[in-house]
Amino acid sequence: MTVHQEIAESLARNRVEFVTTVPCKQLAGVIELVERDPRFMHVPANKEDEGMGLCAGAFMGGKRACIIMQNTALGVTINAITTLIQYYSIPLPMLISYRGEVGEKVACQVEMAVHTKALLAQLKIPTYHFHESDAVGELDGILNHAFMAKKPVAILMDAHFWGAA
């Protein structure tokens, strides 16, 4: 089973029914699986903050939701995270491709990598960094905890995790 398949299966095992995504090269395999899988309602978003609003609506409609996004857009989500997701105690797993570390080939990705973990820490969002592909085995526990605690959680997946570095 590929790491993409393992992620999709973990989402399904944890009863995630609604997934919104913003295009991402590293997460494209997961996005393709979610799009084709009838266990998920997949709604692509134009921007990450819009995706958070979609996830909040799904949650308020009784569905477990997840957003798949890049860390480079974390900055545009801060208002949605604080005034919507955190204020209303909405559990929201954020599967985030962590771009900009050593080995990054796109220079503009580097600057946000410098700030990603600090922003998540400032927002008091539990953050897990998947650096090796076997870390995907931790996803079930992280998802379960997020839904139980009714909190957002960030799972950063870097280029090494995807085997791209």
C-alpha cells in the first residue's frame, strides 16, 4: 500500500467524510484518491481559508472534516483558524505539505517554512512533523485525538516523507 493509500484509509477509519483540498504537488496522490473514493465528499477550495469555512460547515452539518493544504498558505488561514475553528471548538485535521526545507527547489517556498512551526505554536495547535514515510502509522492516533479533543491539529509532511528529497 502506498503512503497516499495509507493516508486515505486512515481518514476513512477515523470516519472523516468531508475533505477539502487546495492543489499541491506533494499531496496530489492523496487528493486523487479522495476525489475518486465514494467514502469521501471532496470539495476543492480556491484558498485555504475558504477550505476552513467549508470544513466548519461540514462539521456543523454533522460530518467529520479534514483539509489538505500547503504550509505556504498558512498565513491566510490565521483568522479562520482563530475566529471560527478554535472559537467553536471544531476538530480539524490539517494535512499540510511542508515545503521550504533543505532540498527545496522553489526559493519562494523557503520563507514560509521559516515561520510555519512558530505560527502553529503561537496558535497553540498541536503539530506533528512526518519526516519518514513510516510515520504515517501515527495518523490514526492523531486523528482520533483531534476529534475527541475537538481541536485543530497540524500534520506536516515534508519532502523526505514523500520520498522527493
